[in-house]
Amino acid sequence: MKMDKMLKQVQKMQAQLSLAQEELGAEIVEASSGGGMVTVRANGRGDVVSISISKDVVDPDDVEMLEDLVLSAVKESVRLSREMAEKRMGGLTGGLNIPGLF
């Protein structure tokens, strides 16, 4: 009898997690570097969905600076995305760390 109840709870949690993962795909975080010269948007799954670069920061003689700005903004957007996913999913899993979930 207890097994049936536990199985139903697990199925309910799986459905909630699946819905939350789907919703995270639609949520967007944004990070910028260089005072807003480079902006990166990522969804809640950690996928980078857009990168905007101001023309003012494009200098053919200093490509390295632009690369650093892009890398910095990408890293921050992915960090924000993971943070958002962990908060959302952590509430559903009761703080359990389930590998591969987010």
C-alpha cells in the first residue's frame, strides 16, 4: 500500500519537474560586460539565445578585448541561468541534488 502512494508521489514529482524544465526554456536571463557594450541572453536551460555587441567596442586592433568581453558576458549569463534553474528545481526536489537535472 505504501509503495503505491510513493509511486504516485514520484510520478507527480516527475511531471512537475518536466513542466518546470519546459518553463525554464522560456525564461531568459541577461548579462552584460564592458558597461553594456556586450550583452548575452540565455534561457533557463543554459542555452545562449542571443549576443549583442556594440559597434563602439569593435576594434580590429584589439580583438582580444572584445573576446574577453564576450566570454565574460557568456559566463555570467550561464551562471545566472544555472542559479535560476537551481532555485526553481530545488523547490520541487526538496533540495535533493539529482545529477543531470540542471
